Amino acid sequence: MAVQFKMVPKKNILVSPPQIKYYPCAIHKGEEDLYSLAEMVASRSTVSKADCYAVIIGLTEVISETLAAGSIARIDNLGSFQITVQGTPADTLEELGTANIKGAKIKFNPSKRMKSKLKNLVFKRVR
């Protein structure tokens, strides 16, 4: 199965005169929700769909709790999740505090095994 992509024009305004370049952009064919993922896992194992659903729900809750506790959540063949923060700078260490934190994000780092799967992808251009 091939990953489909299309070419998208983007204007580079940093050069004079502005130039249009074309970049590849992946085409997504919908999404799979938790229920359908649990169904797929169940079809490949001896575990029921309901059990898979419960485990996936439980896993997402435990990952959230782990991140909130300040730890990295690592799932060996999948990758790791960790919290990153964005904020404003301070002139001195003494001035730096929680008021400087403007938000947090969850960063996902895929495992080596997951990254290696990208090497086997086949691409197909769609007009």
C-alpha cells in the first residue's frame, strides 16, 4: 500500500521577487478511532474487542498520569511521550518562575523500530 501525496504551492516571501515552490504533502484517507483500533487489535489476537478497548483507554489514562507526575512514558516498540514547556525569558535566574510558563505540549519521540518502518514506505503521487 502506498502513501499518497500531492504537490502544494507555497510562496517564499523572503526572496525578492517572491517565488512559488512546490512541496509534497501527504494525503490522509480518514482516520481510525479508538473503537476501530481496538477491533483491529482484537482481530490479530486472542483478546476480545472489549478487552482491547479497555486496555487502550487505561493506557491513555496512565500515560497522562505519568506525564503529570513529571516522568517520561516509554512504550518500547512505539516510542516515548514527554512534556515540554513554552515560556517567556527572564533576565536572571531569580526572576524566572511559573509566571514565565505560557503553556505545555506533549512531545512524541518514535522508537527506532517505528522509525525504521518509514524506510519501507512507498509513495504515490496523486494529481
